[in-house]
Amino acid sequence: MNERTDSDNDGSADTDGSMTLDGNAVAGLLEEIFGTDLTGQPCDCAHCGNHAEVGTMRAFILGPGVTLRCSICGEVMIRVVQTPDATYLDLRGTASLRMPRSTT
Amino acid sequence: MRAPLAWQIATVTAIRQETATVRSFTFAVPDWQRHLAGQHYDVRLTAPDGYQAQRSYSIASEPMRTGEIDLTIERIEGGEVSSYFHDVATVGDRIEIRGPIGGYFVWEAAIGGPLLLVAGGSGVVPLMSMLRHRTGAGDHIPTALLFSSRRRDEVIYFDELESLRDADPTLRVFHTLTREQPPGWSGYGRRIDRSMLFDVLAAIGRQPRVFICGPTLLVEAAAEGLVGLAVDPAQIRTERFGPTGV
């Protein structure tokens, strides 16, 4: 984890991958939204079927929102935009997502 | 399940200069929760006009240290948050943090080994938490650290790593310096490559649990190199950050 200077937020111009972060970088944001850690949880890419933990996804974090892309096919899986009073979540690229249930 | 992730005010109780551009900060955390080695905290600064800047920093300390954590922070040129920590922060400052965060890039002694840790620059921080945890737990899980830095004086935790290695024959530490090597340097002097990974695997066996943290290019070179040497991809966990020095 560290500071980033990615100038491009959605990864469309990230041709060599050198500026890429991963899902671990947005673990706090995801936990804020879902109420549990997601990075250690598996999900399925709606584009290529890749089954992998959210922590493996490529993350693009600067700008008005966060984009998470599949580590295999590079398609968008999760987009999050937050305004002062709301969170907007676009999960079209995610076929399924696992979340642990409270056992207490 | 744990309590909801909430911001809280932590107090800086100690500052240690690690290298010219890296400092470790000890925070007293009022609502402290035991972390897993590899997790991070989010840090948020608020300017008088309400402007906020938020970053994530890996926890460097071991989980057994109750009530406090260490975050090791590298100065990033032009970085809003890291320049605050390097130019302004002093003992007694109160800082907004939330954590511990993350469930993918984590290790605890109960998970076992052997363990292969690969770091580039400040990517060593979460791996240092794992090493300190391993030592604190009194575990002798065979472990190797391969640590890539640019120059000798930029190697974070160099002295502590030497001490840990000297005290524990089951811990191997391999350094590589990619830009400049001092006279008499006995470590590697190039970017991480397959033959280097081959040597490291020879020291701990070919089926370790692997944690790789550093700039993307290093992470991918190391992960691909290990898979090419028949390490099980399911045992490789990675964490990336921006290019070295940025």
C-alpha cells in the first residue's frame, strides 16, 4: 500500500500495466459498503468466468470513482462512485460474489 | 464478525527514521483490534477548509503488540499524505485512522509454511509484519525473504533483518540491489529474475506459501517466474502499488 499517482482512473490507457494497483488498495472502501472484508472473498467475472478473490482484481482509484477489472480478461467488474450523500455501485461485470455470514 | 469499520483518532507516540525517505510511526489506537500480518490501515487527513486526503498504509508491527501499531511510510514526491508525515508530523499528533483492513494478503503462524516473501522497496512493510509475527510466535517455519531495493542505503529494516537472520537458522534473507552495489556487496545486483528465484526456492523447498508485495512490474515478474518454476499459483498472493519512487 502506498500513495499513487495514477493519472488515469479506469485503466483504459494503462497499456503496460505498470501503474496498476489491486483490490487490496480499496479494501477499506469495500468493507465500508459491504460491511465485511471482500478482498479475501471469491467472485466470478461476468465476461470470462475467472473465479478469483477480489484482492486479485486490478484497481484504478484516482478520480471520482474506483474501477476494478478482472485480472485475467481486463474487463470492468466493479465500479464505485461516492458523492457526499450516496454510494453508487455498478456490478454488471460481476456474475457472483461471495460474502461470509455472521455466525454470532 | 467484527465491529463495523469506523474512523477513530490515534495518537503518534514515536517516530523512527528507517532510511532517508522512509519513517515508521507508532500510533496509540484507542479502539485497538488485533490485526493479521499483512493488513493495513486507512489514514485520513482533513485540512482546515474541509479538504480530505486518504491513503492506505500497511501495518509493520506484529499483531501481539496490544493497543498500538506501527505504520511505515515512504515519502512520495508530491504525495499529499506522505509529505505531511515526513515534513510536519510530530509525536503527540492526533490522526484519523480506520482498520485493520484486508483479508486477502494476510498470513498468521497457524497457516503455516514454508514461507516465501518477495518484496520490492516499501513493499517489504506487510512482509515485515509477517516476519515479526513469526518471530514473536516463536515459530520456526522455514522462511525466505527476497528483498529488492535500489541502493544499500535504501534498504528498509536492514539491521533488523540481519538480527532476525542471525538469531534464527530457519530464516533466510536474500537482498538484491538493482541500481548500485557497494564494494564487497555479497547479495544480488540485478532485478529479480528466474535464476534468483531458483536459488531462493532451493533454500526453502519448491512448494512454499508465497507473498509478493511491491511495484506491479516486480510483482508480476516474481509471480510469473515462480509459476515457471512449478510453484502452485494457488499458493501465490500478491499486493501491488504504484511504480517505485512515486
